[in-house]
Amino acid sequence: MKKPFVTAEQLEDIAARYPTPFHLYDAQGIRENARRLKAAFSWNPGYREYFAVKATPTPAILKILQKEGCGCDCSSLTELMMAERIGSVGENIMFSSNETPAEDYRLAAKLGAIINLDDITHVDFLEKTIGYIPKRIGCRFNPGGTFSLGESREGFQVMDNPGDAKYGMTREQLTEAYKRLMAKGVKHFGLHAFLASNTVTNDYYPELARILFKVAVELKEETGASIEFINLSGGVGIAYRPGPPQNDIMEIGEGVRRAYEEVLVPAGMGNVRLYTEMGRYMLAPYGALVSRVIHQKHIYKEYIGLDACAANLMRPAIYGAYHHITVMGKENAPCDHKYDVTGGLCENNDKFAIDRMLPEINIGDLVFIHDAGAHGFAMGYNYNGKLRSAELLLKEDGSVEMIRRAETPADYFATFDFTGLFNKD
């Protein structure tokens, strides 16, 4: 059973000071998890985590991770700007983008970020945009086909289809890109790939690493390029449902080490630095959406209406994703009532849970929606004029800090030009 990182009494006290809904993050959990990840790859002296900013683009969270030695993995202009605002510049930024606007490349170059090219045509586009090619650059690889691991320890097959993904270069394009980049003066190369999302198996990262390590050896032999870093990107997931074991990050790190020593070391590439870009693994379990029950509806089904909606956490609505729900104060009560737990959007998919067995719920109850620390607040939107909620940080001493205020109607209307509208005939 999943347990909230706050007690019912703590959460009622917080909700008395900060109106629901809000996103709440566990500072201690974030720090401890960052340290576990670093320990798992400590065998590689150059290892570094570049946190995927898109997962939780909140400066206070990024600052916590920065203090734990993490860089920023950015994919857009405003994510680059956010990294700069917290003092993360130069090699502290990995810029991995696709269909990239020229202004994004210009800022990435100005900040000295490590630029990771998604397509071979971006070699010329980057040079035309900024007037040169940086001496250090990465390239993203897409192996095509279908990636599969067979059965994992949870008994299901891990599969994804890189051949349908818009990201990265083919194997042949990688060789050509390296040659072009070398001709333009690049001295320091990196390799990057992402093959599967939210894998709950200890086998994914070692298998991905083995694929990339072999490609790196081939590229060095074919081009003579100095490959100095390999970025394993993300894909290490979490168990959203209660029951299945979480990934064992120490075992994952050990699996990558074995592949490193079997493939790279014999090829004379034992000094290659490893990077990761984990968003979900780093943050998802350490954030929650907290909401209060405001309605009950008894028609063909039993509905529980929250003051939060898909605009606060859209994963269940768009993916059918499961997020565990704890009714605070009823953690040990029998789950003998079947509910659809819904928000107030004018869309029938605005449901946090469908036919979910939960304790009997009453109006006024607080619900804790688990594993919303990554791709939760970040994916919020303003459909129906709904306003984004506040973000709060639970500190190690038990105090709470508001790290992003809730939006107001003034924020929503700020981009409209009412003056011009009413001045027209």
C-alpha cells in the first residue's frame, strides 16, 4: 500500500493555511533519492544527472537538485531561461530539443550549454543560426524498429516502438553527422538515446547502455571521433500502482557498470562519462496533488467531485494513467465503496479514477493523489478558464513553504487586449 509522506493531521493544518487544490512536494524525499541515484553510478567518475526540467519546471525544486549536484536537461527557450535564473549555465545545461526554433539554439549557445542535435539537418541549421558549431556537441540516436526486453520481473513485456518516434538520427545518419561535425571543428562528442518510457524493470537501462556503448565504439572506429560522454536519458520509471516493486537503482547502476566494462573498456574508452536525464524517477513519488471533496453524485454510478480537475493533473484524462488515491484519515478503513473520482471540467474524461474501490468518502474529506511530482503540475493548462494551483514544499523540519502561488483571474486575463477590443467601432 502506498503511504502519503504527510499525516492527515499535517495535511489538514496545511490545507487550513493554503486553499486546495495544491501540489505538495517532499524536500527530504527528493534529496535522499538524488543521493541514491548518485551512489548508484558513483563507479563512473564523470557521472552526472541532468534533471529533466520538463517534468517539474519549478525553480525551488531545481535548486534542491542543483545543490545535490544535478544539472538541468532543457528542451525549450523558457526552460533554458529558468536554468539560467537558478545559476545553472555552461556544462550544467544539457539542451536536447526537437524541431528547434532558432532563438532556442541562440540562447543555448550563449549560455554555453551542451547542445544535443536531434537531426542531421540541424548541423547546418545550428551553424547558420549561431554562426559556428560548438567544439563540444552531442547527437541523438534512434535505432528504429521495435525495442523489447521480453518479460520483466513484474511479468509483463517492456516494449516501445522507436521506429514511430520522431526523435533522433538513424545509424547511418549518425556516422555522417559525426563526420560533418568533425570537418567543422568539433573536438568533443556525445551520444544520446531514449527508447522506452516509465520502465519498471532493472533491465532497461543496462540494455540501453549496451546498445549505446556498442554504437559509440563503432562510431569511434568509423570516424575517429573523441566520444567523451554517453547520455542514457530517462525511461527508468516508478510503480504507480501499489504492489509491484520499485526499480532498484543500485542494481540498475551495477548492470550499466557491467556493460561499460564489457564493451567500452576493452575498446579503450574507459574514460567515457555517463549522464542521465531522469524526471519521473527523480520526482514523481515525492509530489502529490492534494484536493478536497466538494460534491457527491448518485446516478448510474457513484461520483466523487473534487475541487481539482484534469487541468491540475492531466495524465489520467489523456493516458488513462493510474494514480493511487489515499483518503486522508481513512488510510486503514476498508475499501468497500466503488467510485469515479472526478473534476469539474466540461469533458467526460476528467476523471482521476474510474470504478476505484475506496473507503466511504464524505464531503470535506482531503484526498492525496500520489506520484504527481513529475509531469503533474508541469502539464497543467487553462481549459474552461481553470487556474493553475499553488505548489508547496514540505521541508525536513516539517514547515511548509509556498514555492509557486496559485494563478488568479488577473493572470488569466493578462494576455488579453480589452482596450483594443472596446475601442473598435
